[in-house]
Amino acid sequence: MPSASEFSKVPAENATIGGVNAAEGCSPGGMNDIVRYIAAVIRDTADKIPGAGTAMPISGGTFTGDILRKDRGAYWHHAGSSQTNGQVYLLPEGSARPTAAEGVVVFYYS
């Protein structure tokens, strides 16, 4: 299956798309194949993103419904309304614990 990772972020470096010449002066007949190829890449990418076709419902400033993530990632949330700080620290092992309010998360690495 085609993948978006095969494209460069530099437009001029995308001279071939799906094996079809896309450089300046290329055959106009190849443009149909290129458009279909890019459409397949977009669809494949969308299929890999859970909920890409739907918006997260919001009611009164709060997410409603199920929040599901597949394979990676998460939503940051606190269990109680008093936990509003939300700071995250990544510190070397042995570092002093930061002085902070409830709701702070500290990760130590070695």
C-alpha cells in the first residue's frame, strides 16, 4: 500500500510519485495516475487515524463520549477538579523532586 512517508517535505524532491514522472515537463497523461496514487495515500493514512472522519463531541467545555486511542498517544486529563496544574517534568535519576502543586507528573530517567 502506498505511504505518505515516501514523500519529501521539499516539493522539488517529489519528482516521481507512485513510479510516475512528476517533474517539470512530464506527460500530462501521467497526472491522472499521480492524482489517483495520492488519493490512495490519503485514504490509507486516514484509515490509520482512529476517528479521523469524526469530531470529538464537546458539551459545556468537556469532551463527551468515549475517547479511544489506538496504538499510541493519549489524552491528558486529571481525575479530580482540584488537579489543575498539568506540568510534566523529565529529570535525570537522582534529581530533587520539583516543588509543585498537586497534579504534577515527574518522570525520572537513567
